[in-house]
Amino acid sequence: MKRNRGQDDSVSPTEVTKNLFTDVWKDHVDEVRTMAGELQSEKMASITRKAKAVVLNQTKKSARLSLVKSDD
């Protein structure tokens, strides 16, 4: 999904869900949000709303997901 985007760009949980579950994406939104929250907890993803960090499971509003760059 990020192939057409820059390394620092973000995606919405809905974009991820639609990409993974094309015709039944609405059935899987909660699963994707849960996984994004787990990735955030493991510091593998950052989640923002209006360029400010948020905890995904504490907001029902739109958010953006970004991969965290490793220091390797």
C-alpha cells in the first residue's frame, strides 16, 4: 500500500482495511484498529490525529498510521 507513497507518509485504518478485505472491509475495521493499537504498544507504529500522537483505542475519530523507523 505504501509503494506509491513516501517513507514518511501515513495511511488511515480504513485504507488498510479496504486494501486487505476489499468487498467485506467494513466487517474487519475493528480487527485492523486492534492490530494497529498493538503495533503502537510495541512502538512499531505511530498513530496521529491532526499531527498529534493519540492512542487509537481511546479515540473513535479518524487517525493516521505510520511505521516507526528502526535505528538499525
